Amino acid sequence: MTLAEALSQLQPVLARVEEFARRQGWSCFLVGGFLRDQLLGRDPAYVNADLAVNHPGLDAGRRLADLLGGTFIALDEAAGSARVVVGQPGRRVELDVNQFRGPTLEADLGLRDFTLNAMAVSLADWLRRPHAPQPLIDPLGGRDALARGLLRPCFDGAFEADPVRILRAYRFAAQLGVTLEASADPLIRQAVPGLARVSGERIRDEFLLIFETDRAAPAARALEAAGALEAIIPELGAGRGMDQGPFHHLDVLAHQLEAVAQADRILADFAEFSPPLRPPLGEYCAQQLVERRTRKALIKLGALVHDVGKPSNRQVHPDGEIWFLGHEEGGAELTEEIARRLRLSNRESQMVWRLVRHHLRPGFLSREPQLTRRAVYRFFKDLEDDGPACLLTWWSDRMATRGPQSRLDQVDQQRGRLEELLAAYFFKAEEVVKPPRLVDGRRLMQELCLPPGPAVGQLLAAIEEAQAEGRVRTADEALALARELRKTAQPNPS
């Protein structure tokens, strides 16, 4: 969405809010992120505006929801914070309504997270010049910090007051390309223990917003350096400094962080893949499994934790070789707990579990002298719509493995195999990934005189696999195969 489109949706809503607030005698100001993005000329992902009012926020939110015919959501009852949602998907406007955090607007701004979010303009002034709002109320010099590309906390206790601001700091650095002021580093380290009292939902939202950006790796590395990454995913700590042998040029944790860096690079524009694959890959990664949480973010989360099972599966053989047999299975078990703590949805948890459990499979397929239709079918049968995500996770892992020691001819060969698998999913799905059903279970039961039961499902699966291999093309051929399978499966009377 462009900034101009967002303004066109927001203006009529805020005009009604301003008129109502004026009649009620409220002081109402536009503050925070939308105003910041306006000053940056940055297109928003969606229309969300923060309003600060000198009135209890929950009551203001309820009354504005009634006025606008919107939905009221209490965000934080203790702080007096509410959200009003107006409109339908595609043209939805969110208003986050907050009561002043102090006796005045200036006191409120002084208690916010960062100075670039501590600017305000009265709603009436904004409506007069929505494209260039003035006069700007900026007691902490947020506009100057923004111009200088600096992220500066509003006060020294900002992170301890709300430890999730640690993640927000690195999220803003990744999203906006700003640099966290050096003086904030000790403040962050001091506040890290407080992350233990932050809800999994709030951590999840900020964490995945970091992974939505193309600068997730620098943020993840900064979180690791501050001790915050291990506070969020303690399972990663065991990989710090753990040697992996000559095939890897980094230790386990550094390798996982490098895999995120490679995912940043690969998922930014898919430039290293053939041009026909780039648009469908972009659309695939932008798909939301949960509103505002995309496959792109989950692939990077998968890259971060893909080897989390290695420390507990490390074996050093007498000849000095290091092996991690079964680490993908152990890692998948650990991933279930990580997903639970982060309050991922069931579908998101399933996807990340699959990425960890199956991240080695594309590598095994890449070593086969020829990629058979059966192998392609079975890979996507197990991974379903998470197959391309698994392939991208493996490629991020692969490109993070040997660094400058990688053989270019081997990389080119493996990329070619990867493209074969991606092309099968995007361009040949009905042929080799999920062929259209030639016969259904009802007809199978009629033709073969079968009762309902698991045998019917087994026959349908066998027919589908034979279709993918190109051995079955018609309903008659499918029935003939089913009869043959039933005949060979039945015991031979003696």
C-alpha cells in the first residue's frame, strides 16, 4: 500500500474522530508510527494510526467504535489502551487509542519508547495539512534523530519499563535502516532479564516482524550479542562455540545466524533463481498463514533454529570426524517447545517443525544422479505446501555451510536440482505433485466390492503415486492398477 492510498483511507475516518472529540472537549493528537512514516515518506504495510487523548482510553475507544461502526478491542486495560477497527479487509483502518501516560501530552511523549515515535500533531492541525502536517510537537528532538538515522530511547529506563522494547529497537533498526545509539547498549543488557516476564505473544509479534524485513540477520546478531536471543530461545545457546568439523566454517550458533543472513539475501528478490521462478516464489513467501505473519518470516525462523538439535546429537569418532546423526529429529522435538513458547498458531508450528525435521532431504535429493518423478512426488507428499519453504530453508543452510570454501560447480549443480523441484511445484503440480484424482473412494468400493476402511485410502494413495510417475493416466488404468494391487495383497490359498 502506498502512503497516498493510506492517507485517502485515513482522512475521512480521522475527520469524524476530530469532530466527535471536539464536541466532547477532548484533546486528541496523532502520534507515533504513522506520523513517523509520513516524515520518512515510507509506505505503510497497513493503515494503523496512534491517537493520544486526555480521556480514559478504553472509554474513548468504545465511544469511537460506536461512532464509526467499528470493532472495539481492549489492548491493555491497565494502561488504558484500546484499538478500534473500521472497514473491511483491503480497506481496513486501525486506530490505537491511548490515554495520556502523564498529566500532559509532553509528559506522555517523554514516556514513549524512542524519540522517533515521540512526535505528535493535533488532529485538527493534521487534517488541515494531512500531506505535510504542521506544527509538529517534538519535545525530544525525534525529527532530528530521524534525519540523522539515529534510534534513541526516550529515557534511560525505557527498556526496563517494557523489555519488549529491546526487540522493537532492533526491529526498527531493521525496518527503517536506523542505527541504535551506542548509549542504549548497556541499557538493553541491563533490561534483558526482564524479557522473562513478557508474554509469548508480544515477543512473537516483534520477533516475526524482524524476520519480515531484509535485515533480519543483523538484528538477530545484535540480539545475540546483547544476550536477548538466548533469553528468547535458550536452546540456541548450546551451539555457541561448538565446532562442526571441516565441512563447516562456523560453529553451530554462528552457522544458524549465517543461515538467516543467507535467507535475507535469497528471499529479498530471488535473483539467483531463473526469472520464471521469481514471481511465484515472491507470491508464495508473501502468503500469510496468520494475518500479518508470512511464510517469509517463518522461513527465516526455520533457518535460525534448523540445527538446534545438533548439540545433543554431536558425536566425535575415533578418527576425529564429527557427526550429528539424527539432529533433524531432535531439533524438530525442540522446535515444538520453541513454537509453544512463541505462541505460534498450529499451522505456523507445523510449518516450522517441518522445516527443521526435513531440512536435510533436499540435500539428499540433490546428490541423486537423476531426480525421478517418484522422488519429487514423495517429497511434496510429505511436505505439502511447505515444500518450497523447506527447499528455501535448505538453500539458506547450504549457502551458509562452507562459505568461501564452497565449490562453485557443486553449488551450480545443486541450484539446478533445487530449481527442478521448485518448477515441479509451481508449474507442474497437476502432473507430478498433486495429480487430479482419476477415481474416488466410492467408485473403488463399487468396482472392487470393497468395504469402507484403510485399504481404500491405501489404494487411492498408490494410484496417485502411479499418476505422478506417469504409469497411470486414465480412470480405467487406475482401476486396473487397484485390481492388481488387491490381487497381489490377498493371501494365496494353499
